[in-house]
Amino acid sequence: MTPMLEQYVHWKDKYPDCLLFFRMGDFYEMFFEDAKTASAVLDITLTSRSKDSENQIPMAGVPFHSVDSYLGRLVAAGYRVAICEQITEPDGRTLVERSVTRIVTPGTWLPENSDGDGKIAACLFEGKNLSVALLDSASGALRAGTFALEGGVSILSAFAPNEVLLRRGQLEQFRKSCPSLTSCNTVERDKGDFSPPQASSWLCRKWNISSLSAMGLDDRDAAAGAAATAVKYLEETQFSKASHITAVTPILPRENLILDQNTQANLELIDQSTTSLFWVLNRCRTPMGKRMLKNWITSPLQDIAAIEARQDIVERLAGDPRLRARLGELLAGCRDMGKSLSRITLNMGSPSDMLVIKETLNFVPEIRALAAEDEALATLIPDCDTTELAALLMAAVADSVPRFLRDGGVIKGGFDAELDSWRSKAENSSSWLAAFEEAERARSGIKNLKAGVNKVFGYYIEIPKGNAGRAPMNYIRKQTLVNAERFITDELKAFEREMFSAESEMLAIEERIYAGLVEAVLAQAAAIQRTANFIAELDTLLSLGAVAAEQGYCRPQMDMSKDFVVKNARHPVVEVTLGKNPFTPNDFNFSDENGRRIAIITGPNMAGKSTYLRMAALIAVMAHMGSFIPAESAKIGLIDRVFTRIGARDELARGQSTFMVEMVETANILRHATDRSLIILDEVGRGTSTYDGLSIAWSVVEFLQGQEHARPRVFFATHYHELTQLAELLPGIVNLSMGVEESDRGVVFLHKIVEAPSDRSYGIEVARLAGVPAAVLRRSEELLATFEERGAEKNEEVKSSQQNQLTLFDVRQEAVLEELAACDPNNMTPMAALELVCRLREESRKVLGFK
Ligand SMILES: Nc1ncnc2c1ncn2[C@@H]1O[C@H](COP(=O)(O)OP(=O)(O)OP(=O)(O)O)[C@@H](O)[C@H]1O
Ligand SMILES: [Mg+2]
């Protein structure tokens, strides 16, 4: 094995669970199994080192300047990558020293140019409790708390981490307790990391405080152990002091409205798609705002004062288009300062991160001033000062920077006199050389003498062969070409030395200044972070204000009742996607006054039941975010959690049957709903036989209704008409249905909710609209009549009634007849008529089985 490969193996052995990216010049190379893995995942060529030898070593590589995109794909596929850099300059003789400088993992991955936001969760199961710490690597926000198991799991699931850190030995328990996170990347950490006394003192030392209680967390709380584990992990993988993490905030038990991952997915809250709530609400100008908006959508608030504080600002912004425009313009200039700060503190920063901070800080005074003009907005302004740092960066960082510091040009002219003088020397080199050439020509009288420079041989004076003999005495021969001789003089030699050192001098000076800038940024990390947060909050609220104004949203009144009263509500996403066809608004009307808590919604397929249900959930989410909602008016009592059981998504991948998933989700709801929960049930029981399904649906409603003091608000859409009887049997239940109009040409969906059970299903009408052949429809109608008449118990008998059974024959025959009936002979050319006859003859012969 060559020394270089030995070096590779040495590092690979230290990081066996990572792919090793081994820097070789302009490439990162991988060898052995890593090369095979990377070539398969990244679709890059697998070659081999030492091609001719017998023991070929698989090898694959990616260019260093585009490494981010490859890393992104590996991380998305769940891999960890150790980056092994060259740490000495190659001299062509000895082996370059290399060392792993960071580890890229799903939770720590912060690419420069994408929305990727690394989210790490650390969790510790202890008895009936679960302690969690949630770390947002991009913003440095760290939160932690200890909860009863179920509460902890739902907070964890709502956070949707990219990576979960567990105490060694708790993986099995994690899988069992958090089924929705089974596909999440997990890392086992040592017990010691989680132990509260050590962990707390470690954090206190880091932040230079005497006790975590200053931040509202008990030093003995296992949550402190989880918090320390998360921070340590980030520092360990990034080989840095994560100085952008400046505090831990306790997660209060009733701080957020909880939306588990299942519900987040069911409601399409933040998917990439153009049907997500995020897509409708996002008018953010900055990546920081987008990140915050996503957070707000998935973790709405559960505190009326906090919700109203946001509403006040949204109202202010919604009502003032000029303020929105001014603020929007300023925010549009801001870039992802939060992430750049994180990248710099985590040693992944590049000059462009410095530029991002400079450009963004530059807008801060104006943004602060604008916010200060308004009472509501002024509450957001952070108490910190970044003007000095901004001035430093304005003076020191160039207006456009290269990707790497070593390319030079990061530091602005005028900042450092020594750097400037080297630069002007370097810039003046060509004019100096021209003047030198002119002077030498005059001195020697040789007209075709030339002065020049070449990368390999350096500076020279060139005289064509014929005149070479006339070279002045002080010319020293340097090189002989075919047609010319090259010389150097002492003066030119001195100039050459100066020029060569200029380059390394300039680089050294730039590096020194840059290191000072990094230090200045780190010293102000907390202020930068709070400012970034301020910009993100403003941006998010501005976005909500703009959408509220443009879409005609209203401010919901929030209180401690159990009301859910919404007048003329619209579905925020469907109303946008419908385009010209207006969305038909509908009401919700649960109030303490009318005592309604459960609505059974029936009505034909396609009538809008599911839309109505999702609308309720989305409006609840929006209202608790502090957003305005698509309605005329609303009064909503605080909700602690939205549960959904909606439709069958494909769960085969998880190895569970559709019905099993349906029941697991239902069980979860029945166990954990409280009197403040909002529950959306769309066709529970559908996945099994009619009677099983009906019985389950019926008892679910009974159960939810029966908990007198813990009656949640429930919207239940169903095709089981039998359920409508419940409203007569039990209090608090109301029957709603979607209105339809019947006409000669079939049913028309009015999409309007009526307070009455629907009379029947109209399934056959929908089948007709969908183009099911008329013969099948007729047979269905016949059967339906029989079922209804005889009572469904006798359906076995019906099934075996052969004389009415439908065959493929009828369907085809009917198609021929339909076509014939539809044609208009008077308006056909003889040719078209002939064609029709031929075709129908063919069809009929097929139907009748002629060969
Ligand atoms: N209030 C409304 N205004 C306008 N269009 C609506 C409205 N509600 C629903 N729609 C339209 O009707 C379509 C069908 O709605 P939805 O899926 O909610 O019906 P459904 O009653 O749940 O049907 P199924 O019983 O088959 O599940 C939606 O895709 C939407 O485009
Ligand atoms: Mg539906």
C-alpha cells in the first residue's frame, strides 16, 4: 500500500461510520467500499487506482468546487461524510499532511445556497418521561424540556428533526415510542453526555453562567442533559465551538399547538407542493423569514397574548400598503445572515458568508428606524447594537468576493495601507515593465528588445538572435531560445523578487485581516443572531400581512371558550387554486352557547366534505399562528392540538395495511384528545367491511361524545348514513351535509353546507360523471333498489341472482348502440357514414364472438 493510501486508511479507521472524502488537489476522492457506495448514490463513475496491478482499488471522486451538491445528496440519503482536508501545502516531494476537519451529517448540514436547515433533536427516555432538546443548527436556537412520554413524543414529532441523538441502548424504545420518526437518522451517544449534573456544568461553563436556572431550566432536569448532548454533538462534528448557540430556552408544556408529523403531512402544511399552506402564506423576502414561517406553521402558539401580539402587527401591516412596500424593499436586501453566522461559527464559512453579514447589517439601521415608527412593530426591535460591526465590515469587506479566501480580493481597498501598497505595486507591474522596456531600448539602441514575464522562468529581457551580441554589459544571460536570447539585470531581478513576494504578502495580510473579522463577528454572535431573528420575524409578519390584505382575510377573535364559529370560511389553498371559479364559503358553528361539539358530515362524493374538514383544521392552524384567516369573521376558543385521520396514503412501505394504519391513528386520537383538541376524521372505518366499519365509526363518535368534561371539537365526514341517527340520540352532535341539486342532466354540487343529514349518497351519479359505462350504472341502480328494499342482510341472495348479472357483453353492446344512437345521418358525408357502418360492424362482430 502506498503511504498515501495508508494515510487514507488511518483516517477511515477513525471514522468508520462515515464516508471519507479524501482531498487530493482539486478533488475529493473515495476508495474501496466508500467509492462503490458514492458512485451508486451519486451516479458518478467508479474507476480504480493502480489500474494495471492485480489488486485494483475502487475509486471515485467529486470536484471540490461543487462538493456541496454531492454532500447534499449523500446527506439526504442518510449518509454521514467525514471531510479529510490537506493541511500542508504540497511540495511535490513529501506526503501532504491531511486531517478530518468536519463531519457532515443530516442534522448539521448547512449548505450555502439552499433552504436546507439542519435540525437536531436529542432525547432521553426515563421512566414515564421523555426529555427532549431541539436544536436548529442554522439559527442556533436551542430549546429543551421534560414531558410525560406522549407529550414529549408529540413535541419531537412536530419538530421533524433531521437527526435524533439517543442515549446508547435506547434505540429500540425510540422506535417503539415514535413510529412516525422511524425513518429519521439516529445516532447513539454515551450515557455520560446525558447526565444532568455534568451536562449542566458543561453548558454553564460554555455560557459563563453559574446555573441554568438563569435561563429557566433546572440544573438537575434531564432536559439539560439532552441540551448539552445536542450542542456537544454539533461541536464535535464541526470541530468548532458552537458560539452561535448562546442560550437554552425551556419548552413550556402549553406553549405550542401540537401538530404531529402525520397531521402535518395530512394537512400538507409545508410540503414543496403548490398545494401547501406554506405555498399560500409565503411572501417572505428572506430565507430567514421562510424558515421562520415554516416554524410558525408547524408550531403555532397556544397562548392568547402571544397570538394577539402577532395579530396586532399583521393587522397594522395588512392595513398599510405603503408601509408594506417600504419594509419589503428593505427586507429584500437582507440575506441569510443567521445561517451565515452559523456557518462561520461552525468553521464552514466562506468569504461570501462574511459578505452576507455585511450586506444585511447594512440594512439594519433603516429597518430598525422604520419599525420604531410604529407602536406594534417597535415591540420586535431587539436590544442590541450592531452598528460598530457593520461599520467594520463595510470598511473591510469588498463588495464582491471570490469563493475562497486564497483567491485574494476579499478585503476592500483603502482598509489596510500595507495591503494597498502591495496591490498597487502588483497592479502597476505592467506599466513599470513597459517603462523599463522603453528605457532599455533607448540605452542599448536595440529597437526590437522586449521585456516580459513568464510563469516558469520569471521576468526577462528578450533580444532576437541577430542583435544579441549588442546586449549591454550588465545583461546576464538567462535562457536561449531558437530565435532569441533572454537576459536579466540586477534591477529586473529586484523587481521580480518584489512581485513574487507581493502575492504571498497580499494573501498573508488578507488572511490576517479576515481572521480579525471572523473574531469580530464571533464576538457579536448573540447580537447578530438576535438581529437576524428580528428580520426573520418582521419578514414573516409582513408576509402574513400581505396575504391577509390581498386575499381578504379577517382577524379571528381568540379566547378561552370552546367555540369554533367561523362565518363564510374559505379553504386557503383551494380558493387560490380554483382560479376563476369562486370558492363557495361555508360556516362553522360550534359554540358554548349551542353546545355543539361534534358534526357528522354526510353528502355525495365530490360534494366537498373533505375540503370542509381540512378547511377547519387549516383555519385553526392559521389562527393559532397569529395569522389572519380566509373568512368574514371568526371566534375560536384556544386549541391545544389538531388531530387528523384523513384518507389512505400509501403505507405499504411501512409494512402496514391501510386499515391497520387507520386504526393506529384512530387509537392515538382516542387516547390523547383533550377537551381543547380539534379532531378531523375523514371516513373512519372505510377500510373494512361495511358493518365492521360502521360499528367502529359509531362507537368512536359515542366515545368522543361521552367524555362529558373532555369533549373535543370533532368534524367527522362519513358515508355511513346510519351515523346521522346519533344526533337524535346524543346531545352536542349536529348533522351537516353538502347541498346538491338534481336536474335532468344529473346532480350539481353546490358545495354549500346545510344543517341536515343528506338524504342519500349519489354515488351512482358521481360514477356517471366519471364516465362509467351506462350499462354498469343501470345495473347498479337496479341493485341499489334491491338492497334498499330487501334490507342489506339479504345481499348474499342478491349476489347470486344470476339472471340480472352484468357481463362484459352488455357493456360492449351498449357502447355500439350508444354510438349509433348518437350519430346524425343527415349531417354526415356518405364517406363518414360508410366508415361508421364498417366500424360498428367490426365492433358488433367482436361482441358476438365472430371470428
Ligand atoms: N366550497 C367549495 N367551493 C368550491 N369548490 C369546492 C368546494 N368544496 C369542494 N370543492 C371542490 O370539489 C372537489 C371535491 O371535494 P372533496 O374532495 O372535498 O369532496 P368529498 O365530499 O370529500 O368527496 P368524497 O366523498 O369522494 O371523498 C374539490 O376538489 C374541490 O375542487
Ligand atoms: Mg372526501
